[in-house]
Amino acid sequence: MADGMRIVVCGAGAIGASVAYFLTRRGARPVLVDRARPAAAASGKAAGFLALDWNAGTPLDELARASFGLHRRLAEELGAERLGYRPMDALMTAAADEGDLERHRRLPNPAWLDGNVVAHEVIGGAETTAQVDPRRFTTAMVEEAVAAGAELVTGVVEGLAFGGPDGAVSGVVVDGAPRPADVVVLALGPWTSRAQRWLALPQVFGTKSASLVLGADVPAQAVFSEYVGPGRGRMTVEIYPRAGGVVYVSGQPEHGSLPDDPDEIEPTDRACAELHRIAGVHSSALRDAEVVARSACYRPLTVDGVPLIGPVPGAPGTYLATGHASWGILNAPATGRMVAEMILDGASRSVDAAPFAPTRLPAGRITSGG
């Protein structure tokens, strides 16, 4: 069925890259369109943390378990080092600028956590938690898809045409030029709202956060820390050591309007300085570490916190794959496989798609001048 089908995937983040990858594994030759480059937005600036069972009891559980297994399989097939994949431990800790935290201690601290912090619980191990480097993962998926016949196009998607049978999608406008399409996948992340100019879709919001990469060589132990600041304000700080002597730190929310160009997304100096200071409360190695990179990204979020994966009602041939919030890198492979099955087989065979159906949420369209 893939032979001759003209498929355009809009967005070359982890989700769009995974859709293209699994389509090519079935013989399709999709066109992957992005206004910047693969992993230009959140997929190049996220943590890349993977968890097998942290979504137990939620609509994401089956998807997450399937995708965790796919990440392991992809690491075996494409090379763990190429993807930045490795199993890791995960700890829950408590930290504060000042004060005695011993009442919260349940475990001895790893040696590198030598600040005012106490270990509370082991919440993941080599069988249930892992990581990838999100930029390397996304880039590798695109490279594999292109090697198998996909086409990567740099350009801005400006609209869709619906001239096919029964009003089906018939094309995509890229940089003002029409490109024929029998199927279009919208994997636009927080920019999904831009597509509401062309068709009615559920709302997808963008939530912004800042992050740092610090130069420090510490063990493969992700840390989820409940941190109490000077004014008794509380926040969750996430610390992810990566292979190669760097550590990713996040947890600082930011505010701002989503720009059209992902290259215009920048963190504030205040947010980055505060993240580095808080990391130093946890560890002298992080306190003294050089800042290797600083970034900010918008993660796409739906009103019910569950992704949108499936056909768009009233727009035959059009599919959504977005709204994965903080679990986008984890759930990218299983999402990509699901969408490929929907397109080529008529339905998802690997994961029950019902919880993710776009029809579960109200849809709206931005009218001219809106």
C-alpha cells in the first residue's frame, strides 16, 4: 500500500522523525518538512529521560511501555553511542539552601551529591529507566529515514489543500509552492495552533522552561529533587548526567510568547543563573562546573495532558501527532510506529489508539484576522 503514496510529515522533531522512520521501514517514501532543521526545538533541548512504568495507571501507560522497549531496540540496531542511549538509575532527593534535612533522609547520598541534599528513594534502575541524547536520537532517526528513501525539505508549511475525493487532503503549501500529498501528518509540537488557520483542531499549548548543560563527569544517576528556596518556595529540580562528562539541569519555568522561528527561543539570564546556583546546592561538582550550553524550549501540552495521535475529523488523509508534553522523547518511537500503521494499515495495531483520538477534545479553527 505504501507504493506511490505521497506522504508529507510536517515537523522534524522527535515525533515527526519517528513517523518518517517507521514509514520508511514499511516501504513508504515520505517527505519530511521543517522550517529550520531536525531537532531545532524541544527535541534538541530536552532531557531525553526514559521511564518504563512511570505512567502506570494513566492513558499513557501502554504507549510508554511500548516506546521504552522500542528505544532499547533502536539502540541495539542503530548503536547506543550514536543515540546517546544508556540505562541509568534515578533517585528522589530533598534539597534546600539552608536547614537540616536529615529527617527526610532514607538512603546514603552518592558521593557526588555532597551539598545540602539528602537521598530519599531509589525510583528507577537499569531495567526501568534510561536516557537518550534527544538531539542525537532525533538526528539519527531522520538520517535513517533519508537513507531509506525519505526526503528532507527545509521550508515553512503555510497551508493545506483539500481537493481530494470527499474533501481529502491533496497538498501542502511549502514556502508558497504547492506540493501534492495524499496524506499529511502534523507533528508541529507547540506550533500546532498555527495549523488551526487551515483546519479545526483541538488546542495545543506551549509551556516554556529553561535548562543548562554543565561540564561535569558524574555517575549515571538521574536526580529528581524537591528543592526549597530562600523564600520557602518549592520547585522540582531535575538533574540528568549524560555520557561524555556533561550534566543536563532543568526545572525553571519561564514565560513568553511562542515565536514562529525556534531559533528565537532563548532562556533568560536570571533563569540560567538560578538553575546553576540550585545545581550547586546539590553538588560541588555542579557548582564549580562550566556552563556548556543554555537553552529554553516549549513543550506541547493538551488540555487533558494526553497526546493527540490519530486522524483529524473532517479532514480525510490528515493526521495529528502532538501534545506529548514532558514525555515526547520517551513516546516518540511508539507514536511514530502507530501513525505509520494508521496510514498504511488503516489503524494502529501496536498500541490502542483510542485514548489519543483527536475526537475526544473540542476542536476550533482560527478565522482570518484571529
